[in-house]
Amino acid sequence: MTTPEALITTYERWHRAGRPTQVPSKWNLQSWTKQLGQYEGFFNGLKTDRIDRKQAVQLAP
């Protein structure tokens, strides 16, 4: 299997930039609570409207 040149170039650029983490994603408390109301207390405890992968992993059970 050959790795696409665009993937190699993108990886190299990311690596040279110091391997920055993902920009946090915006999420909507009302939407999540509407769908998963049993977790409303957990969602309210986040006290933020943005979350990144590192935070999600730390918060996951």
C-alpha cells in the first residue's frame, strides 16, 4: 500500500508546527440535554460550550 503524497505532506506540516491538538468543538447544551436528558447534570457540570478530544477522553467513564 502506498501512502498518498497529500497525507505525507499534511503530516509533515503538522509535525513541523509542533503537533498542535485539535481545535475545541462547539457543542449545544440544550440539544444534548434534549437527546440525553439523563445526563443533564453531567452536561451542566462541564461549564463550557467547547470541548476537545483530550477533554473528552479525560471526562469519559
